[in-house]
Amino acid sequence: MHLLICAILLILFSNPLTANQQRYEYESASTQTISFHEISDQAVSYIEYAAIADNIAWLTIMSQRMEKFIPNSIERDEFLRTVYYESKRAGLDPQIVLSVIQVESRFNKYAISSAGARGYMQVMPFWVDVIGQEEHNLFHLRVNLRYGCTILRHYLDIEKGDYFRALGRYNGSLGVATYPQLVFDKWSAQWQYTFPSSHRQLASQ
């Protein structure tokens, strides 16, 4: 009997680090509950964008690069303003977020994966129960980006700012280089952006 009890205890506590990490991830995500009420499909306005934009020229440059993905200029600008706003709100690099979206959905608002992930950033529906509200529609522009950026920020916090490992967690492939490298390749080829030297000088003053 004593040996049986010891064996059970050994099984239960053989990997406490993994258990602690799983618990920490859930609690960390839970503290970032999405309780916003602007759950319509409306994009971020020019005023909202300009209020936080590091450089207004970003929108024009990125719009030119994105034309082949979203031909309609109004839809394209609305999308980019919202990506920028939600990325900055979560403390993320907007260019990395654009790269994630290209890899995840190729900018298809209504994309659904074989696993059931939805929208631009391919958010799994279970996240609504974890950090959201029942009425949240993951196909809505701002809702999907708010969720996706919140989740990526959550993983980036866990990985202490390491985008490579955070992206692995986002894709569910931590430890495998394929997905993070694909995102970085898109960033390097399509979305990498360097602020003008004049802007950098002003920012440092």
C-alpha cells in the first residue's frame, strides 16, 4: 500500500514546473479580460489613430504595400488604422502584427481554420470564455484584432519579450522554428518599416 501511494504521488508531482507554467498562463490571460463595449465592426477613426501614431506617414506607406491584399482604399485604411491602434494599445510592433495576420489568414476577415480559429488573427473561440464576453463576434474587425493582440501580448509577457518564442506559443508550436520564422520572413519581405531620420531625431529630443 505504501509503495502504491508513493507511486501515485510520483505521477502527480513528477513535472511540477509544467503544471505551474500552465496555471500561470491561464491566470495571466484572465487578468487581461476583454471587457470593452465597442464590439461593433467599426474601425478606429483617423482621430484615434493620429492621437497615438508615432508617424502619420506610416499609414500611407503601409497602405501602398497592402493594396494587393485589400484593393479597396477605404477598407484598407480602416483596417490599417485599427491594426496600428490595437497593436500599440497592447504594446506590440504593428509590423509584426501585420505579418502574423498575413500568415494566419492572408487578410481574410472571415477565414476559418480546420481547428475552428476565426478571423484575421485566427482566434480560437475558447478565448471568448477565458478573457471575453459572450456577445463578442470574432469576425468583427476590432474585436478580432483586440483578442489577437491581447493573446500575443500575453505570450510575449510570458516569454519576457522574446517574439520568437511568443509566436511559437501563439501558433501552438513552441520550440518549432517554422511558424515564427515564417512570420519574420513576411516582416522582412513586406512589412519592415524604418522611421525617417528626422522623426527619430525629434523623438529623441
